[in-house]
Amino acid sequence: MSTHMEQDKPNRECLLDKTPQGTLGKPLSRSEGLAKVTGTAPYAAEYPIADCLEGVLVTAPFAKGTIDSIDKEGCLAMEGVIAVIDDERLTSRPAQGTAGEAPVQKPRQIDYFGQPFALVVAETFEQARHAAKHLEFTFTADDLSQVPFDPEAAESERQEETRQGDLAHAMSDAKHAVDARITTAGHASAAMEPHAAIAQWDGSNLSVHASLQMLNYNISELADALGMDEDNIRLVSRYVGGGFGSKLGISQECLAASLASMALEKPVRVVLSRQQVFQTIMRRSETTQRLRLAAGDDGALSGFGHEGLVSNLPEESFAEPILQSSQFLYGGQNRLLGLDVARVHRMTAGSVRAPGEAVGMPALEVAMDMLAEESGVDPVELRLRNIPDAHPVEGTPFSSHKLAECLQQAADAFGWDAGPRKPRQRREGEWWVGTGMASAARVHNISKAKARVTLKPDGTALVETDMTDIGTGTYTILGQLAGEMLGLPRDKVLVELGDTRFPRGSGSGGSWGASSVGSAVYVACQGLRRELASRAGVNEDDVSLKDGRIANGPSLIDLLDGKDLSEEGFYEPGDIDDDFVAAGFGAYFAQVRVNRFTGETRVDRMTGAFGFGRVLNEKTARSQCQGGMVWSIGVALTEALHFDPQDGHLVNCDLAEYHVPVNRDVPELDVIMVEERDPAASPIQAKGIGELGMCGGAAAIANAIYNASGARVMDFPMTPDRVLAAMP
Ligand code: MOS
């Protein structure tokens, strides 16, 4: 049986507020946690597959040109080498998000330094790596002095613009005005598990164990790339060691392993080295942003301007969407928002954790801090005064909006002093100490999703969907949701994910996983409850399920009578998108210390409050918020991709040179989850969490650096050299 729901109106009366089981929302530990920490959860490269050949990708040592010839014979003479795969499809870069259209790149054409163009397959990994390193080939590189590497100097085009009123006029008329240029660095996803795939071809069917976020979509991508039917492909990603956007789409390891396995009729494993992950997987674009804020005496905005320059390869459609939440976060009737894209030859720019707001919000929130100083209005108060009643241009109402509550609750918990603010008021030895704050905002995304829920004759339930758990807690929350709906304790629900043999989920991306596939489980369980009610002869609305039985009625085991009862839930967001602006909101407060001699910044403590609708699991949700705050520290202080201006290669392509925050960089992170139900966001009234945690946090740290030391740094990350240079 199956149940379909298309949400076209808010679900104000949610069953989940009435069910008596009490498992949903509880801070349960991850069900797969023990397997992960004891090393028994196999990641993509670890599946025990017999007689597996090893493939290593060969990458281009130049940024633009063509590969002319490859010396296969020489390579094949090396010890253990079985094949050199140089299939044209390896270098044909599909246009992002346009499955089915012609590739945007010609075969053997190289568009960025480090682009893979061949795969060497050998009996052992060491043999493959050695041979790949010594593969001889000829190439024609373009004149590097003519290749655009620098986004500021490259050609660009405007991709998006919103205009209302007259911003320039509002700026010149304003009592208080801020016009700031702020830059952010390019970022890497830096997931702990490198990209990996093991492909097995049996002559007509292809099975690939891979590390992917979106199996429901990846299967179409792979089918498309190989010219195969989806029905002949199976993808498996049961455990994923982080994705952060880098595994939204298939990458060359997946394609290369598949092509090699099909050519050799043997299983082939391809694992990217850490350097290859940095060089070939999508980057977050660096940005240059201009913020213009015009305000009256009381700090109320009359003008709001946010423009930015981001970059990507020629013909790529993705542009870091830095304006996403700026469209509706604050008022100001005179508005100009614009996004320009420069065409440069760096690896493809794409989604990295919280695409858009991760870097757009920090810039905006630094500008807001400057306006607070300029107008003499307390920074928290300034934000409260500028929360619009509805979308400032379209007039659309918010589905639910908790920014004010987040600001107030976080300020209280942090102990924010709303008195007059001046930099350099507190010194402890060689450290200046100060505080800062920022708002958080992130659009809520949701997608269609399917899940099957089966009640077993022994009174347990099984949830199946090809949804992935990328470390976020999906296994756990789907079990809690089904348990809550069916009146079963969490340990009576088995959740199976990450296999395209199961119904198509939503994939994990854009923080839509929990609300999308959670809604599919909810819909499936509604169908099961209906059937149970009819079997028990009671009214559907009166069914109360707890601990395996209908209240004052029969047990599930009796009702099942020895047979499975299965329901597929299919959730689709309807037109509700047009009726409401749905977003998660929050606030961050930070205390930092800045060394007066070295410019080093240490984060002392940080408080975040977030409103993201219903909390499905207090522990995994908190963990998501904390993860976002850790990212915020990285954006603020250390993370930056550095490209060589001469030949365009990425200079810092490992975790020793690309600095993510480590334990010593992260203080106690205090997280407040603000009570909220968002009936228009999803039938289960939940919104996305993961990315919200990093959408602005870097500005709280930047603003605290200013308050502590008087250094108003305009470039992220705020490394010691930059802080020192900006100190008064
Ligand atoms: Mo996300 S950057 O859509 O995994």
C-alpha cells in the first residue's frame, strides 16, 4: 500500500503533539554510533569485496589546455599494472544540475589544475599509485598569462538582481550610513572520509559502494554519465564520513571505478588521496561583498544594499548564493541586491556547508555591527528593530519566525551587556578581551521523498529508504519518528538506509534531510495507523498507540496476525512555497581574546540560540548546532584556500595547511534550542538545522575581535597578520 501527501497548506494540528510514546525529541544516542567508533561500520572503501583491483587517478599538472597523448604501453609494462583507463567520459564535465544535457567540456580538455584525466588500474594500491605517478603523457597548455585565475581581474556577469526604490538616494539622505567592502576566502568541505568507490560489474548490472549524499539523484547522474538505464545500477552508501556538500553529486572516483569495472569485468576500487580531494572536488567560492546600510536616528533601516562577486569555471551555472537570506532578514524599503560571477580556471565552485549564508551572513552581520556603532544603538536592539513583518519586497508572510526570541534568549544566557560599547575596555596581560554578536538566518529547503515502513509480525517495525546518514543522526531520528507514530520504543524500530534498492528518499543536502524524509516516514505511518484502526474497529482519530498496543485495545502482534503490514509514504512539497517564507533563525554571542603583540585570536566562549521548528532528537540537533558553530570559528579565523596566482594551482591541499578548527580552538559551546513548531515548513513542523548553525557565527567572532582590540578586520579569515595590521 502507499500513501501520498502533497503539502499545500500548513499542518497546524500535528499528530506528533498528541502521540503518547514519548520517544520523539528525546536525546537518544546514535543507533549506529557503537559500530562507528568500534570500526565495524564499513565506509565506502572498506566493503570486503574479493579480488578487487585498485585504481589511482592521474591528474593534470596544468590549469588549461588539452591532453594530447598517453603512453599506455609504457605504463602497462610496469609491475602489477592491469589497465590504463582514459575513457573520454572521465574528462567530460557534466553541467551541474542539468542531467541529460550535453557536457560543457570537450573530451581531454583540461579546465583546472589537478583535473583527473586517466585511471591506472593495478593489482595492488601501491603498484597503481607508483604507475600513476610515472604515467607519461603529452599535453598542450594554454599561455598561462592569458588564463584568468584572479576573480577580481576576470570577466564577470551579473546573475541575479533585486531592486526596489532608490538605494543611492537613501544612503545620501540617511542619518547613519555604512558602506563596507568585506571579503571571504574560498573553503573546502574537508570531510574526514575521502571520496571513494568500489564498482562491480556483472556483465549487465553495475553495483557501486560509494560515499555519497544523494543516492536518489546520484543514480540518475551515474546512469546518465554511463549511458545506462537506472534499473541496472545499484548504489550503496550506508555510512558516510561527512559530506558538507562535497558528495552531493558523483565525482570522478565513482565514474572512473565504474568505467574500469565495466571495461575489465572485475571489481575496481578508487579512493581519492587527500590532495586529490582538495584539488578536484568542488570548492566554495571566495567572495568580495559590498554592504550598504542606510538608517535613521533610531537605527531603523531605510536602505539595504548587498552585492557580491563570486567565481566559477566558465559555463558552470552554480554561483555561491550569498544573498539568499539577505532578501528577507532585515527591512529597508530601498533595496539593491546583486550577484556577479567571475569566470576563472579553478576547480568547480559548488555547494559547501550552508552555501550562500555561510559567507553572506558574516559579511552582512559585520556591517550591522558597524551600523550599531555608527548609530549608537545596541547591536541586539538594532537587529530587533529591523525585523520585518513580512518579506520586504514580496510581502509574503513568514511561516514562523523566531529571530527575536533567539536574540533575547541567547543574550540572557550569555550575559550580554547592553550598555554603551567601546573597543579596548578590558585587558588581561597581553590579551585584549571583548564580546560580539550576530544574527543567524538560513532558508528552509524541503524536497520530495519516499520511505517504506513495515510492521513485522513480532511487533517490530522496519524503515527503509535510500536516504543517507552523513553523520547527522538520520538513522536515529527516523527510528524515533516511526516509533512515535506507531507506539513503539526506539529499539523496536530497525532503520535501513543508503541503498537504492529502497524507496527514493530526499538525499542529505541543504539541511532538508530530516524534514523531507521525516515527512515521508510520517506519511507512511499515517497509512499504517489507518489500517490498524480499521482492523481494531476503532475510529482512526481515536487511535492511541503505545508500547506495542492500541490503548485499551489489542496489541500490534494480534492485529498483524503473523503477516507483514507495509506502507510506502510519499511526501511532496506543494505550492506552499509560494505562500510563505520559511527559514531558520538564530543568534550567536562570542567572547574572544586578542593578543596585543601577535594578533592571535582565541575564542573564550560562545552561545548560540536557534529556532528550527520541531526538535526530533535533542542530542543530534544540539550536535548539529555545535558543528555549525565550529565551522563559524573556522570561517572567522583560519579556513582559506590559497591559489597560486601564476599557474592557478591550489597551494594548501591537505589538512596540515588548510586549517579547520581542532579541539584546542573550540571552547565550550552553549546551545539553546528555541521552542518552535513550523506548520508550513513540513507536515512534521520541523525545519533544517545543520547549516543554520554556521550562518553568521563568524561575524560574532569578528565583531568581538573589534570590541576587544579595536581591529576592524574586513577580510575573513581574521588571521593574526590581518588583525595586527588593523590594530589602532
Ligand atoms: Mo550541503 S552544502 O547541501 O551538503
